[in-house]
Amino acid sequence: MARIVMKFGGTSVADLDRIRNVAARVKREVAAGNEVAVVVSAMAGVTNQLVAWCQALSPLHDAREYDAVVATGEQVTAGLLAIALQDIGVEARSWQGWQIPVATDDAHGKARIERIDGEELVRRMGIGQVAVVTGFQGIGPDRRITTLGRGGSDTSAVALAAALGADRCDIYTDVDGVYTTDPRVVAKARKLAKIAYEEMLELASVGAKVLQTRSVELAMKQRVRVQVLSSFEDVPGTLMVDEDEIVEKQLVTGIAYARDEAKITMRRVPDRPGVAAAIFGPLAAEGINVDMIVQNIGADGTTDLTFTVGKADLARAHAALDAGRAQIGYAEYTTDANVAKISVVGVGMRSHAGVANTMFRTLAEKSINIQVISTSEIKVSVLVAADYTELAVRALHTAYGLDAA
Ligand code: ADP
Ligand code: ASP
Ligand code: MG
């Protein structure tokens, strides 16, 4: 007997037939004698619709009301799955974040889980009741509903697995594992039987949305055994493991892309101490994450500065920069949302040079212009025009020898 958390993403609960399919999978685990908690996402497309409605009414909407709206999708699927389970003779009940409770901080729209009280769930699982838990949501110190950022149900699942002391956390999705790159973009992508926590963390943080970054961070810290599996097929998935459990180390393990950033270029910024702080301080105060940054040195005492922010934060970034104009003293700024960030990731980079060079050469051969570059110990990222995303990912996948035979 094991205690397990099963998480099902939006495509896996997209309609009633799929919810029945999920119920059947849950029943199998229960029948095998396991204690089961299930975490569900909203039906595919629902969260996007809810976000779009908030945006349409007001781009600078109140984040607490945004959470009140977007958290509803998960409430529907949790209730429906509990009904589907009861219908096939499995005892189940739905749980919303506030009922457990899943306590988060007060960062509405991108809250972090601080504590989960798993006691009552454990007690009920012990008497054979399946807990069907809404992913993506919690309750803040202001006693209002919070959400965990897009893709946050993965994090709900891993955090719940840690809180319940679960033996494993199985993430069921619409692909059958973690691949060398998005299998929907590169047909020759290869499924990885295992991936190191750190590589998965880096891949997720640069755009491989198969797992939310925070979920990987938590799994690594709390030693949760996470597997990524298909909701639709019974085939082995991908297991996250420690680096030393991977025998054949590749130089590059995976390639990811992200189209959710926008580039901001500030021109003729005074080249003096304190200017970066004057620009990035107010952005940080607004909770806006700045990702890639480059600065060009001008000859006339001014400089141009380029950086990226999430597209979802663009309106607020504009407001912060406009408000800070006198203090910063720039001539103008332009924004370009038509960009994509392409990243190559691999722990092998720690000990081998030349990874970045292969990237630059490959992109040059395809005449793809690099706008911004950033690196970390196990990653190289470049910003390119969005139209080249697929071409760049495919060319790099081949260049690093990742194509399936
Ligand atoms: P869910 O709704 O189940 O959470 P997501 O859409 O959030 O599913 O994540 C699964 C998707 O992640 C896949 O459909 C795939 O297109 C995408 N993806 C991106 N990079 C990868 C990768 N390296 N391996 C597998 N899937 C990836
Ligand atoms: N429904 C939420 C989203 O679409 C959370 C999730 O699916 O993980 O972002
Ligand atoms: Mg997801």
C-alpha cells in the first residue's frame, strides 16, 4: 500500500468523457490498495477565458478580484471528478484550497504556498475516501482566495504530496513524459526516462511548461518523488532524479522556448551610478520580474538598456517607467512583444566549453539574429524574433545531436 498524489492537467479533464477516464484511473489506484489524493486543473481553455475576461474589463485590474475569478475553474472540475468517482463506487469528496487549508502568502496572482494542513485529509484517506483537491489555489493572510500563477496546479500537487508524506506524486498530462524539447514543435524530440531535478528546474524556468518551475523547486527541496505520465496511455513516463543517478550525461539535455516575454529598450539613459537601481527598483516594487538584461555603453555619457519582462506585466511596467521618467532621465523607451527566448540546458555544460558557440553558429547558419543573450552555469538563452521560434528550436535540436533516430 502506498499513499499517492495524482495530478491531472487541463487537457486531461477537458470534458465529461475525460473526467470519467480520470475517475477510472483513480479507481485503479484505489483498488490496488493505495490511499489517494487527486489534484485537478480547470478544464482546458477555461483559465485562459477567465484571464481574458479580467483583462478585457481592465488591464490594471485588482489582483484579488482576478484570483476570485480565475480560481473558479478548478472548483468545477474538483466537484465533477468527485461526482464521477462516486458514480463508479469510489468514496470521494472535493476540497477547495481554503477548506484544507492551503495557506499562501499575499502575492495575489502568483502566491507561494506557505503551509498545508494535511491532517484531516490523511485521516479520511485512511478510511478509504479519495480527496479531490482544487489545484492552483489557496488562501492568503487576508483570508481571500489566492492563485499560484499559471500552471500552478503542478505546484499544488507537489506541495500536497510533501504535506501528506506521499510516497509519490504522479503528474498526468497530455504528453507521456518530459522530452528533449516540446514534442509539439519538434517531431523528432525524444522522451527522457529520467531527468535531473536541476535540469528540469532550469528547463521549466525557461519555458518548458510541462511542469511549473515552483513545483520542481519544491520537489527538489522536499525530496518528493515526481513522475510525469500520460493521462491517455499506459506507458512509462519520466522520473525526476538526482544528477548522479543519470548514467549517460548529455552535454545538452533539453531545449525550451518561451513566448511570454516582451523586450523593453530604453534609449539615452544617463550613464551614472544608481540608474539601474532607479529603473529596476520601481519594477521590483511592483512585483515585476525582470529577466534578461543588456546594457550598451554610449560615447556621450548616455547608454541604451534592454531588458525583458513577462508580457502579462507589460502594462504595469509601462506605468512604472512612465512614473519614473524624471528620476531615471531617459530619452524614450520602446517595447517589442514579438520576441521569443530560446534556451539550451544541460548539466554537462559545467564541464564542457563550446555549447554557446554551437548555439550562435547554428542560429547564424539559419540567418536568425540574436537580440539578447544570457547564461547560467547549465543554460544559455537567446532572445530572437518570435517568427523564428520553431526554426531555431528545430535547428538547435539537430545541432546538439538530440534528434530521435
Ligand atoms: P497540463 O494541462 O497537463 O498541465 P501543460 O499544457 O501545462 O499540461 O503541459 C504539457 C505541455 O507541455 C505539452 O503538451 C507540451 O506541449 C509542453 N511541453 C513543453 N516542453 C516540453 C517538454 N520538454 N517535454 C514535454 N512536454 C513539453
Ligand atoms: N488552470 C491553471 C492554469 O491554466 C492552473 C493549471 O492548469 O496548472 O494555469
Ligand atoms: Mg500545466
